[in-house]
Amino acid sequence: MTAMIRSRLYFLGVALTLAACGSPKTPVINMNLKEYQLTSDAKGHYLNQRQAFSPDDQWLVYDNRNDGSQIGLNPSVEMVNIAHGEVKQVYSAPNANAFGPGVGAVAFNPKQNEILFIHGLSHYDATNPYDFTRRTGLAVDLDNDNKLARKDARDVVPPFTPGALRGGTHAHSYSGDGSWISFTYNDDVIAYLSKTDSSKKDLRNIGVMIDKGPVAVESETAESFGGTMFSVIVSETTESPRPGSDEIEKAYEEGWVGTNGYAKADGSRVKKALAFLGDTRAVNGQLVAEVFIVDLDTDLTKSDPERPLEGTTTSRPFPPAGVRQRRLTYTTDRKDPGVQGPRQWLRSLPDGSMVFFPMKDDSGFVQVYAVSPNGGNTRQITHNGFSLDTSFSISADGLYLAYGYNQDIYLTNIKTGETSKVSPERSYDSTDLENINWSNEGHALAYNRKVITADGAWYQVFILK
């Protein structure tokens, strides 16, 4: 029997076994695929939680954090070749120290050899260290001598500039066509005002950079500068949401809906949309995270009267005219209300027909659920007898979820809920499985483990092919 025939019979056997497993708590099938360790040197190799693969799936990009919370201390970005393990340094911040500038959370453009990552402002010291409100998106053109470009403009001196922001961007993500960039945002102007005005709070929001730049500011300084794209905030938050309303006090963990948007109930198509988490207040005052969506099929450079895109000295930037967030989930009547579980940026099917998020089932296990971008009932996708403990990723064909539990990697068939464990037994000591990325073509999974050695425990990059 040839190896190819044996392989086909093996996977057919797995498929038939999985098809028979449809109980409320689905049995887990062990597949034990081959795992490869791509990095090994004694430093951090921290993948982003999405878009870590190059467009041709030949490289993985990462920053050199060894602690996911320490972007401010990291100065460098590298990438590793999947086939032969070659490592290239892509960027190293000059004059980095304990206060900044801070570099991390690096993503590949899905359509071209460009990477984008958080970069702190060029002025940093003990008084002005790396901070949520003091960072920007820096791009590196890998096909043009690693040319650098700031994507988002920043202007913190009134009168503010439309298309420029007044704070820090984070967790950048390219749209499916690579032309727009989403981000989370903290406003420096309001953060400063909140120190003297108790009615103001530094609330996180989400925004997009669109291909309508460049944007110039009147006076360039270390705090204010131009950018290559036009930036707007598309969510709206309030310091004191009314209990039981759809008002939110935080917008975060956004994700693009579909590779090319989604179909509305009437059959028309929204070409670009973002789903995100919004923190609401239930009638009893409980903080409940729900899923929201914002459609972006309008001219994002236009503002409503009295609601300037650039904001004012006492208000955050306003969303463009016609852009209004819409609530998709209502979970306050559940035993465990709200989106819960490991930190998760929202994901969707490639056709945009479902948005996925983690939530506890009635047994208290964190499962993956989904909801249509048009709203309606939620659907439970996983039915495991355990709680997933990493973020999840979706295959390019929209058929499978990949996620972790107890240091192992699992796949779940989105249609049937059937689950299999795919990671092999480990011959090394490790902790902190996270940042699972599915390749663009769907033939590989990349992820981090912190490998324990005599020299310490270091985040390394692994791949399952």
C-alpha cells in the first residue's frame, strides 16, 4: 500500500469517526500531526494574534517580546522562513530604553509584502513613556529596501486636523483586500482632560485608516505628525451608559467582517464592516460585553454637523456621517451573560455570514458561538467538555476553528461541532500556548509556546503543517 493511499485512508477514517460524534459534549479525536519548532534562540518570538503569515505563506513575522504585556520594552521585529528557518531582522528601534519607544503586535498585509506594527512616539522619557495614548502604526515595505511609513497622522494641538488622530493606535489589522486598516484607539486629549475633569474618562474606541491620504498637519513635532492614510474613529462610547440600553463605555477587540464584507437580509452587500466588543450596562448595573457591528459603506471623510471627525478640546473624535454602531447580541438573560473567556479579537467566516465570539455555556464551559452580522439568534459552535483557553483562528475555507486547551491544539468543524486534537505529545517542557494563526491558504497553523530551558523560558514559534 503506498504512503499516499495510507494517508488518504487514515484521514477518511478520522472523518468517518468524527461524523459519528455529534453528542451535546462532543468526544475528541486524536490526530497528532507533525509539529515543527522554527525558532530556538534565547529571546522572545511573539506572534500577533492574526495576520502573522506573509501573503505567500513563506514567512512568519513577530516581535521580540517575551511577555505579551511588555510592548513598551521591546525594540525589534523579525521574521522566520517556514521552509528552512532563516531569521531576518526587519526593524530595530534606535535609542530604545526602558521608557520606549515600544514596538510590537506586527501584522502582514494579506496582499503585499508590507508589515505594520505599533510604534511608540519618538519622544520618550520618564515623564513621557510609551503609553496607550502615545503610539502609532509604523509600516515597513519589504519590497522597497524596508522603507518606513507612518500610517496614521496625529495632531494634538487645536485646531485639530480632519483625518488625523489625537491619540494612540493599537492592534492594527488589514482588511481582506489589504487597502484599509482597523485599530483600537485611546485619545490623548481626553486622557489629559480627565486628570482635571472627573466627568471625562479615557475610553477605548475603534477606528479605521482608509486609502484617502496622505494627511498633513500644520506643525510637525514629536507629538504631532503626518501620515499616509486618512484616519477616523467609527465607534461611539459614553462615560455613563444607561442601564439596559445599547450605549457602551468601551469598544475593543475588533475584526473585519468577511474577506469582502457581508450580505444584508435584502441581498445587498456591505463591502466593509467591523465587528467588535462593546461594554454595556445591564438593567442591574452589571458590566456585560456584547457583540456590535459598524457598516463602513459610506464616505468616511464626511462628518455630521456639530460632530467633527477630529473631535474638539472637550470631546472625542466623532464617527463619520451615516456611521452608527449596531448591537448584535443580547445575552443578559443567560446564566453567564456576556462575551467571556480568553482575550479574543472577533473573527468571521470568509463570506461574512457569521461572526464568532467566546461565551460560557450553561455548564460553565467557555465555548465558541456565532451570530449573523444582520443580528438574530446566536448559534453554539463548539460543544466541548472543557473551556478553550486561547484565542481562536478560522481556516481560509471557513470550515474549521483552531484553538488551544491545556497546551494542546484542537480543531472544530464549524458545521457539525465535531472536535479533534491535532498537536502531538511534546518532548519538551513548555507553557503559554497562544497566538494561533491559520495560514492564508489553510495548510498550516503557527503558534507560540514558551519553551522552558536551562537558560530560561522563551516564546518560540511553532508550526503544524
